[in-house]
Amino acid sequence: MIDKQKITTAPQTQNGEKGQKTVKHNNSAGFSRLLVIWGLTLIVVGIGLGVTLLLIERSKLTVIPVAPPPLPTAANPSDTPPPPQEVNLFLLDATTLTLVPIKIERRLHTDDLTKRLDQVVTALIQETPPNFRNTIPRGTELNEAYIDNQQTAYLDFSSHLTDGHIGGTTAELLTVTAILKTVFDAFPDHIKQVQILINGEEIKTIAGHLNLSQPLQLPQ
Amino acid sequence: MLVLAITFKSTAQERAVRFIDAEGQTLAEIPAHHQNDQVYLPVDAVKQVIDPRATHQYNHPRKRLTLKTKGRQIRLQMGRSAISIEPDGQTLTLATPPITIAQQPMLPVDFFRQLLPILNNVEVIYNPNLNKLQIRSKNTWTPGETDNLQNWTIIIDPGHGGSDDGCTSSTGIFEKNIVLALAQQLQKRIKQQGIQVHLTREKDTNKTHFERIQIAEQNRGQLFLSLHCNTSFSPHEKGIRIYLNNPKGRIRFPSPTQPALIGQQLKVLAQVNFLKQSQDFAHALQTELNFLTETPIKTINLPLIALSEAYMPAVVLELGYLSNVEDLEKLSNAEYTENVVQAITRALQRYISSINQQTAPTAPEE
Ligand SMILES: [Zn+2]
């Protein structure tokens, strides 16, 4: 929550700086004109200050609903949101036909495990660098991610994971393995098994071959 | 000169004819000459694959070859398809006549295909696409075993069906149709062997996994073969794959820790009791189908929905990748699918006789 407040105030200061720059460019103008500009600038700065103070006040009282990251890149080191962390997404190398870890950087939630899981799986769905294939059908959405006290992660996908799947045991195994590898790699201490759900329901299979009716692990 | 020799050697090896035994082990690999789409082997190959003590005489001007082996004289005339075997007085017609290459007599592969069964009392099957010739002992069905065959019931499960197309090729061919056609072909062939066969679906209809297993159990199936086609994210991946239902495979179910899971876990474990027999059948399939493939077929262990709760040995056979052009072409070719059907039938025979051998000494007849 603290991070989000910092983010919302950051753009305000940037706007203020821009205003001052405009003044400097008009330096060569006449005296009366200069007075008017000074006056206007004072008003603008005043309003700016007021709004900033008001926002700070408000943010102390209430939680501002802000969409979670992707976050803007911070200009000021003291104002930074959580630093980007490396995440391995397991994608298919189209030439070797194997799943390989692809490093990406994401500003992950530091305090909320469930949100972090959501971020990692969403990244896996969305990222497809050139020369790699994503094994999750394009357009699949993650409805919800949840971790229970048995260290089982439940990943609830939209039905497109099934409807949009190309089928075949090989492809189905790659899809499931990519999800498992990515999750276990990112949460080695917190997640021991993963159960895949579709629209909140337990499923038997994605494409008619693998038995996904239980939480799954990978061989050690 | 050296370069020439190396190139020659490598091409000769590349196009060698491989003689293999029933288990797929190489018996001999003999460099062959390819001419007008035909494959020819030197006369010395007879010594390597038929009889090491064989001798031959070649009459250059008359282009006549006489082979002496196993108390017989085999006479061939270059350029002629007919050959005579004395003292049997037998005449055979080769599909391709022997020819001379660089003035040396050369024998077509068909010579070996036809002569090996006569001289060595073996069965021979030839795969012209891969230049593989398999030598196996003659079909060993004794009358006693044929009786046992009639007690066998095989369940063939054509995957998907109805609104579930399975995977689809870029040309619009559905997995559900390929596997149904092959299942029906297979049913016909296996029935000819006296084995009982039931299909889990006879038409293009939806069937749940549970319904399929029910059909298998109602018909007292002793073996469950689920037929599928594969798809990969890469168009290059190809070949046959065999899958075994194993909850401790490439992905695995956790060991039961919660009481709520135990009931479910027991069902899964019950199926594991058949894992050894399923592996035996997978191995039989692998051995027979390897004959049709360039690279050895892989068997992969996974928790499989199609086989879960099947209380009998069970295997998923993926016939090829619809995402691969070569595999798709093969699966659309009647000759190839017939070869697949034959190979599966031989695998069944192999499996059943191995089970009969295992049970024969210990189990008294009812
Ligand atoms: Zn299938």
C-alpha cells in the first residue's frame, strides 16, 4: 500500500518542474508581461501545491484504488517502487522443443504472496519473446490465484485454456509443465504443488489426455 | 582420391540395408546399391544373413549365378525374375530381377525377402522406406495357445469423438476420425486372430472417460488400448509415442497426506498394480512399431485421464503428429495404416504369449 502512494504523488512533482521550465523560456519578454507571467506562475504553483497537499492528506486517510503494476519507471531514487526482480518464465524453444527459463524483470509485490503469484502467472501467459513459443493458448486469462495452508497453489484460468488448446498429449504436457516449472521456480519455499482450475471448478483434463484432477508436482 | 573414398563410404552406409531380429537388434548392416529406385545387395550378403558356409559361382559370359547353400542349388540369370531351387524343383519369381553392377552380380532385396523363409524357416518383413528387413521366428501359435486366444478380450478406445474433435491438422483432418478408422481396421484384424475385441465407440459420438472405462469393464476387457494422434507446438516434432498411466511420471500426484485425498489416491494406486503388465504391452508395441520408424519410439509415464480407473493393463498410443506434414501424410496413406495395424496385432500376439508363458507353469487349468 505504501508503494502505491508513492507512485501517485510522483507524477505531481514532475508536472511542477515542467511549469517552471516554461517560465525560464519567456525571460526576454517585457516587464509588464513578466509581471503577469509571474502572477500566473504563482497561481499555478499555488494550486499545484494545494492539490499535492490535498492528495497527501487524502492518501493518509483512505486507500486509493489504483491498478496494480506495470508501474511507471521512477525518476527519483528515493521515490522508487519495489525494485524489479528477475523471474524465470518457462517458454518453448522452437528449435530444441524444450522448455527453457527466460529471464524477465517485473516489479513484484513484496508483501502479498498471492498477488505475486498472480503477477508471475500473468507474465507467463503474456510474454512471448521472438524465437520462443508460449505453451498457454493466446487469450487465456488468469481469473484468480490462491495459496492454501498446505502450500498448494490454485490457479483458476478462463475456459480458453481448454477451448483454445491445440490438443495432443505432447502439447498438453508442455502447457502444464510450463506452468508448474514457472511457479515452482518463482516460489521454491512457498508452493509445493499446483492445482489447475477452470472458472473456479476442478477439471479432469485440459485437452483430454492428462489427468489434472489433483494437485500436481514435478519429479525432483 | 581419399575424399572420393570417404564420400563413397558414407553414402554406401547411408543407404545400407539393415537386417534386424524380432527385438529390433541389428543382425547385419550391408551397404547397398540403389539403381532405378531398386535396392541391390552383393552376393556376399548371402553369407552374412542366410548361411555363412554358402558358396557361389558366377559365369560372366552367360551372366548366370549359382548359389550353394543348405543342401540346395539356387540358379539365377541376371536380368530375369525367375529363379529355380534344386532339388526342391521350386521356382520363385522375384519382384525385381538380379542385375550386374560393375560386372558383379547383385541381388535385389526381394531375393532375401523370399529366400530367407524357405532356407531358414523364418518370417521376414521388409520396410522399403527405411531399408529395414526384419527376420523373426515363424508365428508360434500352437493349437493350445489359439484356445487361450479366444479367452482374450481387448478393448480399443478411439479417442475423442462427437463434439470433441481432438486435435486438427492445418488441412482440416480430425484426430477423432483417424483414430476411429484405424480402430475399426484393427478390430477386424484382431478378430481374425480369434481374439475378442470391443470398441469404446463405434461411431462419431461423444463418450466420457467414465463411459469408456465402463464399456471396458462390462465386456471384461483384459487390455485397454487408447488410440490418439498428437500435436506439438513445433511442426518438426514427429513420430509415434506410447504413454503409460503412472501418477509418478513426468508430472506427478503428491503422496497422500490429507485424509480427504486418500480415497481418491487409492483408486489411482489400484491402477498402478497393472503398471508392470502395461509396461510389457508398451514394450511389445514399441518393438513392433519401431520397425516402421526411423528413430526408436519413446514410452512416457504420465498421469493420464483416459486410463485412470481402468482396472486392467492399459496404454495410450499416439499414432503420429497431425502438426507434422510427414506424419499427416503417413496417416492418410492406406498402406502405412495397414502396416501400423499389422504391427499392433503382432504386438498383441507378443504380449499375450508372454503372459501365457508367465502364467502357464504356475497356474493350474480351471
Ligand atoms: Zn487425443
